[in-house]
Amino acid sequence: MAPSSMRMEKLASGIAVITFDLPGSKLNTLGFNSMTDLNELLEAVKSDSTVKGLVLLSGKKDSFIAGADVSEIKSIQGRSIEEAYNASQLGKEIFAKIANLPFNTVAAINGICLGGGTELTLACKYRVASENAKIGLPEIKLGFVPGWGGCVRLPRLIGLMKALDLIMTGRVLDAKKAWKLGVVSEVVSGANLRERAIEIAEKGGARTYGVDPKAVVMSLLLEKNAIGRSVVRDQAYKAMMRQTKGKYPAAKEALKLLFKSIELPESEAAKRESQVFARLAMSDVSRNLVGIFFAQQDSKKLPVEIADDQAVRKVGVLGAGVMGAGIAQAAVRAGLQVVLKDVNEEFLARGKENIKKLFASLVEKRKMTAQEVESLINSMTFTTEYGPLSDCDLVIEAVLEDIEVKKKVLAELEKVNPGNFIFGSNTSSLSIEKMAKAARNPANVVGVHFFNPVHKMPLVEIVRGNSTSPETIARATAFALKLDKTTVLTADSPGFVVNRILAPYLREAAILVEEGYAPEEIDRALKNFGMPMGPLSLLDEVGLDIAGKVVHVMRDALGERFAEPRLMRSIEELKLIGKKAGAGIYLYEDGKPAGLNPQFAAILPEHKKRAERNYLQDRLVLLMANEAVRCIEEKVVEGPSQLDLALIFGIGFPPFEGGILKYIDTAGAKVVCDKLGLLAQVHGFRYEPCALLKKKALLREPFYQRESAAELISSSL
């Protein structure tokens, strides 16, 4: 039977062209069936003495091969290390057939080329990339290393140090950068890709970037001798530990593997790579990271299909403050028309300056040119009038956190925009349904809650009011996805999901300070747990003024569990704002922490307490866990994976843990429930386990049901 995922043609010149084109999918992936098809075609090429060269192409418009089929990796994780090892070895055997062909082999790379797709290209003699190509080995982000030869071939192709950087960060390169690093042999226009690949297969002679004499000297000094490699290894290890804090075993294993790989014969290095891949792929950390990957995929599914004419093309943003400017910058960078409105020219000027600063950092990092930035800013409309918003498809309000102010701007907007536009509120805690009741068309009102700073925070909460239509949710979600954000759909509940769970965590941090624990010690304990910053630093980052408003809203809606701590009242009296004002709990110089704020330190208890890190972590994390279970109980989000996704991307809950509910499963619901019960006896009712958590503890029932191997296999077919 002819292969279904790819086809082969033989040109008059003797060049065989294999085209990958997985049916029913926007992307090509390498799963069991497609690898079997590839193996069959390579056997045919190998046995045909009239074949003079091989070109590998994609039949997809913007994708070469997006990588291995992650669902099949997930299925292997439900089985054994031996099967993971065998899968790795089988892939290598197939790719070795390309590497061992006695003529020119060329990968013609268009668009996305990741993971196993990149490893396939490394088996070719030449790699020709179109200008839109994106190339990388991101396996480390799923908790394992490249398993189809990437750790063996890449350092031999471009050198150890460059390979270390790419494999240990999972960084994705554009075509030009890949060419300069030597990952690809040549870059051409998409229109010429096939023709040029065939020409190289016939004659060779790709236009490589050339040899950098400095790089050659550096390689001789640091990579080609044992002493130099030792220096590189020590530096790389220190950098890796700073980045991962030792929480991600794949990074450490990748480092060891790459250094060992270049010292071994290629066949032995390949076996070692398979061993490391298999061991890591079966780890809990990898299972957790793969689970996050699938949660992200699920979050991209729209409740209903939207037609092209329903897509958001023109966006209005009300309010040119930090949030409004950040949203406007993200939207215009995504290729949308943008109108930014504020009440006066002074506020608009500040907003425009903030947008310029955000773009300036991209220019500095060489992700954009100054000309591209100038063109985008010139395309924006900055206004103090509502008129230019008259034909916007979506208008996002980022005005004061006051529902009457938000209703007022909605009413003004409806006077000038007669269309079927979406009104998106960037509120962090106010009711979407209450806003909708003031709207001409309540079905078009939705929460589109970005997090600060917009350019760094990947999450957007899409908040569904009782009146919000599925079409509005779909259009708002598609808009956020266009901005390259991760979305989570939540109910119109106080604080939605992230702030609902975050509030007790931040509140308890303030109470711990009241009790005499040092702010720096509390922050260190939670960073050691795996959070990107401690809770008190996070309060400064969010803004103590904003946090104070959210506390009041949450208490009014959810009761005394969210009552304002005495410390927050003292902060309000001192008028401390946080990082954006240069002073909060900590002082800041040029945006960087500069020690505890003496003004804040003056209000702390004189008696200082010390505690084990585990105690401080339990006091804070277990409160979050209890609130997370309440959110599941109240159906604030649909299912554990979406809640965990929200916390990972919204507050940086440690990805290696898989999320707060996965953390409960790992510890055991009974253990968590018992700890909360003990804390409740000492510290009061706020620690009392909720009903659903008690039920899970009693039944020994996890939030995530472990799928059987049979279920995992069938889900990947």
C-alpha cells in the first residue's frame, strides 16, 4: 500500500523528491505511521541505482515538520523506559538511512521545523531554508533531550558551545540566524526553495555563511582540548543552575550528554542519547511538562468556528496607562490596526512613550528593525475622541477599576460605534455580567484580562458572563491567540481564577510578616519552592495600590477569608505603591530591587521569627491549593488542566510540578488535607479544607486520572 503521509517523485535528472504531507492536519508531524512511510520510501531510494540525489520537501504552506507526534510520546510515557529507548533507536536507524546515502541529500525547510523535524534535516548533507523558516530543538521544554540524533549531529555540525546553547534553551532560530550559526546551508526565498534544493541535490555548492576566524580560534582553545572543555563545562553548569535551580533534570542531563557525545564514536554517542532520552521521558517532570503542552493545545480550541469576516482586524484600547499601552503594543505588533484613546494628550503622550520603550527593547535584541518599529507606530491612531473607534471590531477597556467608569465608557462608545463590536474588559476582579447589563448587546461583552506586564506575561483570561455568546468568546480567544498568548476560559466569578487563587497566597504572606517573619526569608522560601519571585516581591510587581483594591472586592464577594490584613492598611496609610513608583515593600533602582524599604521596615514587628522553608511554603502554597480546589468545586474553570495552565502562565507556578492540582495529586489529597487541618487548628478557619478536597482525601481520588496504556495508544491514533 502506498504511503499516506508522504509521496515521492523521481525527476528526469535522477533526483528523488519526497514530499511530507500529513492528511487532515495543518502541520506535519513524525509519528509511527509517518516514520514507517518514510522508512519505506528511503528503502526504495536506496535500492534504486538510478537515483542521483534526494530532496525532502513539505506539502504544507508554512510548515516543514513540527516535530515528533507528542501524543505518541505521551503514550510511551504510559509504558516503559525500554519502549522509549527502542522508539529513540528506531528513529535514529531511519534517519541513518538518509545520512548514509552515497549522494547529495537536501532538506528544503519552509516555515516551522522543530524537534524531530530538525533532527531529520541534520541527517541530510545540506539544509536549505526559506526566509520564513523557524528551526529549533525545543525538547528540553518537554523535560527530555532530542532523541533522534540531535545531541550527536548538532555539536559535530556547528560546534559544542553553539549546540549547548540551542539544546539547553530550546531556542528557536529564524532562517538568517540559523544560517549564520551554520545550522542551515543556505537561505532562499520561498518561491525558489524547491528549485534551489533540487539544484543543490544535483550539483552541491550551497552558499554557506563562511568561516569566522575568531570562532575557529575559540573552538581550538575551548572545544578541541580537555582543559578548554572543562572551562566551558563549568561555565555552562553554573549558568544552567542559575536558570533551573536544579529543578529540571533534563538540562543537567543534556549538559553531560553533549560533552560526552563529542568524545565518543558516533554510534556509541547515539546509544547514550537514546538511554538519556528514555530515562528523562519517563520522569515525573517530563510527564508534567507534556501535560502542560496538551493543556495549551486544549486552550486553543474555540467554542464555535468563526468565519473570516468575524476575525478581529481593528482594535480599540481605552486607557493609555501601563496596561492599555502594553495591550496596544502587542496588538499592533501582531499586525492589527490599533486605536489608542485616553482623556487628554498628556496621558496619550505617556502611553506612546511606553509603546516606544517596549519596541526599543525588541530593536536592541535585534528582533525588529528601527524602520519596522517606526512603520508600526505610524500606523496607530492616538486620540482623545471616541470617533476613531467607530469601526473597531473589538474595543478593550483598560480604565480605572471602577464599574461605573467602565459602564460610562461603554455608553460613550456605543454612541459612535453602531456595529456588532465586542466590548472586552481588562478588569481583574469586577463582574462582567454587571457591565453587560448596561450594554446595547450584552452578548458582545466579555472579559479579556491581560496580566502586567503585558509583553512578558503569556496568559489572558477570557471571562464568560452569563450573557456572553459563544461567538464572542471565540472571537476574543482568537484575538488573544493572534497576540501569541495562552488563554483560559473562566466563569464570571470574583477574581476569576488567577486572582481568586493568588489573593489568599499574597494575603497570607502579609500575615506572616505581621507575625514577625522577615520579608526576604519568605520570598527566598517560595523561590526555593520554584516560584519565579516571592509573594512580597510579587505584591510590589502587581502594585500595592491595585492589590489593595482587589482585596476589598474579594472580601465583599467571598467573605472574611479574604479580609484585609492589618499590614495592608498600614501600607495604604504610608501610600506605598510598589515597583512602578520605585518604593514599596522593597526599594527599586532602575527597576531592579535595592533592598528592603526602610519606610516599610519601620512598621514591622520588633520580634523576629525564624522558620524552616517547608513551614513557610506550606503556609502559603497549601492555601493556594485549597482555593484552587474550591474553583474546581464551583466550576470557575472547566477541568484541572485548565486551572493548572492558568496558574503556571498567570503567576509562574512551577511548571515542573505540573500545576497546583497536580501538586496535590503528587503529595496525595489526604496528606494535603491533613496538613491543612493541622494549620487550621493553629491559625484559624481560613485553612479549613474545602468539601471537595475532603472528599478526594477520603476516597484517595486524584484530580488527574492516570490513563491506561491502551487509552493512551488509542488517543494517539
